[in-house]
Amino acid sequence: MTINRGRVRWQCRRALLELDLVFTRFLEKHFDRLNDDQLADLEHLLRCDDYDIWAMVNGSKPCEVERWKEMIGLLSQR
């Protein structure tokens, strides 16, 4: 099954301003280079609540899902 990149890109728009800014930077720097496995990991991560994603990105909560750690790392880059 092929993942719809446009849909995932749209899902990166978040209600939490800080997280929206993080995703905007991520989309500019990394999104077009993601392979299918990374895209699937991102799609699963995006199902989480904004506050949970933000906590993982800012380091106040550890990422407990091994497959998401790469995405959290990319999102955390400045």
C-alpha cells in the first residue's frame, strides 16, 4: 500500500503553534527525502495528540516507540 504524501503533508499542520512551527521546518528540510518506511512511521506518529508529540520533540517526555525515534530526532533539529 502506497502512502499518500499529500495527505501526510496536510496532517503535519497542527493546532499547537509551537508544533506547527516545528513541522513547517521539518517539511522544508526533510519531508521530500523520506522513504516509504519513514513516511509510514510519520503517519503513525501524527495520530498522537499534539501535546504528546510536542513533549517528545522538546524532550520532556521520552519517545517510547522505537520506530518513531528517528522522526522525533528529525523534528527536534533546529
